[in-house]
Amino acid sequence: MGFLNSSWFQPPAFLLAGIPGLEAVQIWISIPLCAMYLIALLGNCTIFFVIKITPSLHKPQYIFLSMLSATDVGLSLSTLPTVLNVFLLNHREIEFHSCLAQMFFIHIFSSMESAILLAMAFDRFVAIRNPLLYTVVLTPSRIIAIGLAALIRGAVLMIPLPILLMQLPFCKDVILSHCYCYHPDVMKLACGPVRVNIIYGLTLVLCSFGVDSMFIVISYILILKIVLGIASQDGQLKAFYTCVSHIFTVFIFYVPLIVLALIHRFGTFTSPLLHVTMSNLFLFLTPVLNPLVYSLKTKEIQLAVHKVIKDRRKLLK
């Protein structure tokens, strides 16, 4: 670990953080973490597979859900190597360029998830406002275009992040605050001028997460207006119930993201344990809970999963 006390333009590696004060029991913490990764990967892959092989689920709502599941799998796989290395093997070192690559994929999948959540809000608005035109407005080609737009936007916005960081000298501490590489966290370790990085990071957040969340709120204001205009109370509840899963998903994605961003901006007033807790919530909450929420709240998904399990059992007999 001789690089800790030397000066460099780019450090050979960073050190990832575990949970402060609980280093002795990190091997035990790795057990629930492994379980959460298993739930996230198995749950989202199941949702994706079930939607793919079930013709009755080839509707805009479920196609967007399969996109969300694929994005959650990508986000989980982006963080899995370092998180398990830190907690299971106590291997905290990550090579500089590997750190930047991980940071890029974490941010691009987060941006894609935000865009897909916006598309799902639009999907619910169209379905409630004019059900007869639902499949006319959201055609397969338009859905594919929306998915590609989310991918391209994420890539275009996130590519400058590692490039800008590579231009900075690093001569401070090499210990990151999380068990994965996160842009504000890496940027804080630079000893050169980071004004451009800060401005671009803020612009990126406003142009992706800020714009997406604003339009999601607008979509639900319009949805609420339409729902309240329905004559019968049963009709209102039925219409609003179709949005419950999506509302919960939006909540569990944006709340940890906002809190984590605030912690990095006002980090001097918070404890390291809060840093780690919110960073892990950001990592696990959405990928773990999304398949559970949609499996429990969406009857069509439940029936399709049960049918697939039943068919597999028949094949095994």
C-alpha cells in the first residue's frame, strides 16, 4: 500500500469503504447482501423472462416493466463485484480505470431507470385518459424508440464524467465513502480545480433526473385530475390502483437518490454510517423491491409467473 503517501497525477487504485465500526462483522453482513443480490437478479430476470414468453403480456405497460427489470439487472451487476469483494473477501482496492468504468455504468443505468420511470408514467396517463387509443399511441416501434432514447441519453450524458475525472490530479486521500465508485465521491478526492466537474455534474442531474422527476409529477397531476373526474368511486379506485406499483417504484428510486445527493453536498454534517446506509439503499432498494412490488400488485404478472412455474413442473415430471 505504498501509494498512500505518494503524490501522483492519477492514483493506481482507490480504497472502497465498508461500514465504519463494523469491520469485524463484515463477513456476516455479506450474507444478507448476497441474499439481496440474489433476489434482485433472480426477481428481475424472472419478470423479464415471464413477460418475454407470455403473449398476453406483450402490452406497453409490461414491455416498459421488462425494460425496467433489465435496467435493474444491469445496475446490480455493475456494483456486485466490488460490494461482495469488500464485504465477503475484505478486498477494498479497486484499480483507477476500473473505478471510472464502474462509475460510468452505475450512472448510465441510473439515468436509464429514471427515463423508463418517466415513460411508465406517460404509459399510465395514456391508459387512463384514453384507453381506446392506448395501443395506437404506444406502438411497439415507439416503445423501442423510447428505450433506445433512454440508452442514448444516458450514454451521451455520462461519457464526459470519467473523461473529466481523468484530467484531474489526485493527491489527497484515496479512500472512497462507499463500496462502489460514485462520481461526487471520486471527485472529492481530486486536488485540482473541480469547478467544471461540479457544473457538469449539476447540469447532468438537472437534465436527466430533474427533468424526468418534473414530468413524472406533471403526469400524475394530470392523472389525478382525470381520476377525480370519473363519476363512480369504484371507477376512481380502479383507475388509481393501476398506478400504485409505479408510484411506489418512483418513490423507492428517487428518495434514496435525493438523500444521497444531499449527503454529498452537505456531507460534513452527517455521519459516515449515514453515508454508507443511504448508498446501499440506493444500490439495493429499487432492484430488490421492484420485482416484489409488481409481482404482488399486478395480477397478470402473478398469473403468468404461476403458469410458468406450473409448466416447468410438468416438464420435470
